[in-house]
Amino acid sequence: METTSILVRDLAALGRVTEDASFESVLRGLTEAIAHGVTGCAGGTAELWMEERVLLAASHSELTALIDRERDLREGPSREALSTGRQVVVADVMRDPRWPRYAATAVRHGVRSVLVLPIQVEGAIVIVGLYGVRPGVFTAGDSLMALLREQVTVALANIWEYDDVLTGAAQMQEALAGRSVIDQAKGIIMSQSGCSAEEAFAELRRVSQHHQVKVADLAKLLVTEHQQKHGGAKP
């Protein structure tokens, strides 16, 4: 199994923090990088586990469904890598006897071979999955794991530092000006979906990234639309 200069370039780009950078954007970029840059890899997944919370990104919707099914079954290569902290290689899911129910789902989604790499970072673990449509395309990925560990650690550390700066600025602004428009937008999302404040903010960031607008601008738009629909009432 070979890596390419494209993979090295794309992984290095994950560490560049921009205004719209987030854990989700790092995971999404990671899956796209391995799907395009690892020989034989047709798609990728990345799960970030932090304090029993998990974020998932996948290069293809079929792989999202496969990971969801794996969680429901509580068996499969990703679960094995998460519990043991060791990489898992499945040369051919149709001939591997370890997880028959997982194998049936994988084949339905066109997956024949799997390599799962657990990347330990400070306070979290990233489970990276590589998927092939042909059997036998993956071998032990020690060099790939070393490359991923280095770049993913840098990227996540930069996001954590960036979030700390944003949190400090937001707290200062709230102390001086009271509840911000972002908090109002979060309140609207929470009331409509029943989610937590953290999940509401994550949704704001996701939509802002998708439409390439600033979170604050999106929040203002949401609050304005809410007030227009409710006669100027605050959320």
C-alpha cells in the first residue's frame, strides 16, 4: 500500500486554521485526503471520540451508514480499533470470520477490504477507516499511521487553541454586552430541535461552513427571521 505526495500535501493543509475551521472540517478533510491519496482506497471515515462524545465524517454517505450500523451491532473493525487501540486489517470482509453481521452490511455497501487506524491525541482518539472495493488492497499501515498521527495531532491542537481564543473573546463580549446574537440563534435552534447549547452551536457552524458565511452573520439572519415571524419578539 502506497501513499502519495497528494496525501502529504492535503494532510498538511489540515493544520491551517481559518475562521471557519472546526473539528468537523478537519475530519472531513481527513477523509477526503485518504480517499484521494492512498493507493487502493475508495473512501474514508474519521471518528473523533472526546469524553464519550463522538463526531463522524465520511467521504461517502454509504460509509456513514456502515459506521452507524457498526455502532448498532457493537462489532466490527472500528469498534475493535477503538477498544484495543491497535490497527485492524480486513483483507476480505467476505472471508473474515470475526464479524459476520458487519461483513454482510459492508458487502451491501460495496466494501471488500478495510484498514482501521486508531490515532491517539491528547484527550481524544481519532478512528480513521480506509475502505477498498477490492479485496487485499490494504496491509499494515505503520508508516501511514505515523503520518496521520503527526498531521492530525497538529490540526486538532490548532483547532483547540483557536476555540479557546474564541471562547475567551465570546465570554468577554458576553460580560460587557450581555447575551450575544449567537446565543439568541442557539436558543432558537434549541427550542426547535430540543438539542443542547453545544449541539446548537455545532449546527450553526456546520450551516455557516456549508454556505460559506460567518457564524455571526448566519446568527443575525436567523434571529431576524425569527423576530419577523413572531412580531419582533425575542427568542
